[in-house]
Amino acid sequence: MSLDDYVNQFGEQGDQEEKKIDVVRNPRVEEICRLYQLYFSQITEMYSHFQERYKEAYNLAYSKLNKITPTPQDITNFSLQLKDYENSLRFSEFTGIFLSALVDDSPDDTFEIFTEHLDTLLDGMGYKNKKNVKIIGSVGSSLGTNMKSGSLKVSGNAQYSVGDLMHNGTIIIEG
């Protein structure tokens, strides 16, 4: 069967009704965004050695977040809003750490984080991870650094230093 014959068997497509997307404000995600901006305003003077820098950035993020108890959906929604912050100084360097602290602050165990819409790869995703995180897209360096347990599954690629200082857990990179 030729391609034309295959396509023609479906017939002509009729007009489709225009669908509108309802954007619903989520106060908890707005609070996460506010805390993210506060976090970024305070991390401009971090240590030069990445382990100390990650530890300090993680502790700062965790201290900001420990009262909001985000749900997996809040974290997914926040990851989709990251495009708004992509031009921030050190975005690639510290956003993955912030997401790691956000996941750790949640009482839940399973999460989806989107990065495929970003032009910038996020470093430090899964820092100190103990949960099960699926990352839809690619990540930067140091995926799973200091990972304690759980799993990280990346649907895209990862840069260097995957699993650096990892204690336990599973990392899958589908590429």
C-alpha cells in the first residue's frame, strides 16, 4: 500500500471545534514561585567548590520550603513554569537543586518534572534524592549527586557526573 492510499483511507477530516484552555490560578504554586524568586535572590554568592555550593543551595532552598508541603502536581506545575525564569543568573546551576529540595519537602514519593520545554539544562537534579522522580526531558550535570535512595528516570539525556557520590538507588537515562 502506498502512503497516499494509506492516508486516503481515513477520508477528509472535518472542522474541529476550537478548544479553549482554562488557566486556573493555584495559590500553592504561586507561593512556590515566590519562594523560588527569594531563593534566587540569596544564592548569588555561593561557594566555588560544587559540593559545598550544592549543599548550601539545597539547605537554603529547603529552609524556604519547609512550610508549604507541595504535592506532586504542584511540583509538576512549577516545573512547567520554569520557562519564565530561564534567563535568571545561575538558572541552570541552582534550579535543579531547588527542585530537589521541593521534592524532598513533599510527603509523597512519586513525581514528574518537565524539562523538555527548557532551552537550558538543569544541573543538580536529584541531589540527595530519596524519592521516585521521572524527568521528562534532558538534564545537565551532576544528576543524582549524593543520592540516598529512590529512583531517577530521565526520558532524555544527561551530561557528566551522573551519580557522583551516590549512596544507593537507581538512575535510568533513556537518551
